[in-house]
Amino acid sequence: MSEKSYSGFDDAFILRRIISRPPGKCTIALLGSSLFGRFKCCASEGLYFEENSGVLNLGCNLGGDRIRNVQRYLDKGLLGSLKHHQPNLRLMYIQMGDTDLTETGLRKSDAQAYARVVKSIRDELPDVKIVITAFFVQRGYSNAVIEEANQMLRDIADENGDAVSFLPFAHDQTCLMSDDRIHPNNTGYRRWYDLLQDDMKKR
């Protein structure tokens, strides 16, 4: 039975990512934007997560800078493919929605869309714990705007009890962002990588 006939999900690029690992090998997934995807190309000391072959990085080609793009992939059957090929997943980190942020913050409708993504994951993968990762300080937006948006993410986590948690990034990000003011620089990626690795070891 083909994967397409199994789940209806037929995005060739993402399917290759999912089935590139042996069935049942991965216990952790990274879902969302290029802030995860760039782990594969921004390392100064070898590939990020090279030492942890149990991590499946789906932070590319999902259009995860927009929350609704991720939901569309879930609606197409992405989670069914994950469950079929990687049935031992126990933990999923989410990083998405940076382009939904504006200088006035995250709109209520976008926060509601974020909550729907979390619900979709919980409904399809009820045994998988979810970690919502924070918005970075970016695009020259004020710290107050970023903190308010992150509070909306904390609220989503709180509404889901022990199944969902919120992971903040470094309090002082002054020297951690690149010139594009969207992505971390190598130092920032290293700091974030270490934060994620430490968090994974605790869960």
C-alpha cells in the first residue's frame, strides 16, 4: 500500500523527509518554519541534531512562517503519514507564525488558528506531548509586542494542561539575530539548539 493511498498525503518533498528515517526510528519531531529547517544548513560545528538521529526535522517547505499554511498540510494528511511511518513519536516542537506577527502584535484570529493546529495534533496524535516555542525578537518590533504574542502562546499551552507546554527563548537576544532581523545568526542558532537539546533531555 502506497503512502498516498494510506493517508491521502502526497507532498513528495515532505514525504521523503518522513520516510528518510527507518520506520519507528524517530521519537521527536520539529514542525513548522525555516527556523527549524535552517538547523540543517547553519551549523558551524557539523549538522545540528546529527548526534540525535531520533529527531525528525519538518521545518522546511511547510510555509511555517504562516500558521494557516501548517494547518493546510495537516488537513491534507501530514499527521496521518507521521503516525504511519513514525509511530513511536512522543514529543513535537512547534515553531511557526513569524510572518503573521505585525508591529501591533499577533491578531486574535491568528492565535485562534495556532490553537487549531495544536488541537489537530492532539486529536491525531493524542500520546504526543507538544512544546510550543517562543517567537523571537524580530523585524524591529518592540519587546512588548513580542512578549504579548508569546503570552498568547503561553495561554494556548495553559489551556491544554500537561499535554502542551511553552518554551521561551533567551531573554536578551541583542547579539543573537542576523542582519535580516528574522533569523538567528550562528551564535543564535547554537544557543537555540542547546536550549532545545537540553529541553529534550528533560522530557
